[in-house]
Amino acid sequence: MPLTEKRTFSLPSEQADYIDSLVVSGAYASASEVVRAGLRALKERDSAVERWLREDVAPVYDATITDPSRAIPAKKVFAAIRAQHAGRTKRAKRHA
């Protein structure tokens, strides 16, 4: 196991209770394991967001800067969203 450092943190009761419940349930052997799992999940999420920004968002941004005609005006986008929402609302009312 890599070198470990001891840290002290204050948590709201709700979070502390959740950690305790995970340990009591047997899902984790200790509160430290719960925190380590949470930090691993946070790191994975941050890496996924960074990868998405780098691989998906940045190229589209760069292409739009190179050719602004690729952009869709905000009014058109919001009109499409409103129309889609209205259609879903109508369908939901019919099935209710």
C-alpha cells in the first residue's frame, strides 16, 4: 500500500451518518475506505469531464471559431427546445 497521511476533516452529520451506515452495512471496512472510494470516484468523474472537454467540446469550439456559419443562433436552439418540451408535455398529458 502506498504511503498514507493522516488527515482530519469535519463533515455535516448527514455525511458522517452515511459513511457510518456504509461501514455498518459491511460495504466498507472503515470510514477511511469510504472516503478513499469517494475520492477515487471524484477523480474518475473529473478525468471524464476533462476528457469530454478536450475530445468533444474543444474541437467543436475550434471548428466554430474557424467557420462561424456552423453556429446555430440561440433563438433557434431555444425555439427547438421549447417545441420539444411542448410535444413531450402533450404526450404526457395524453397518457396520464
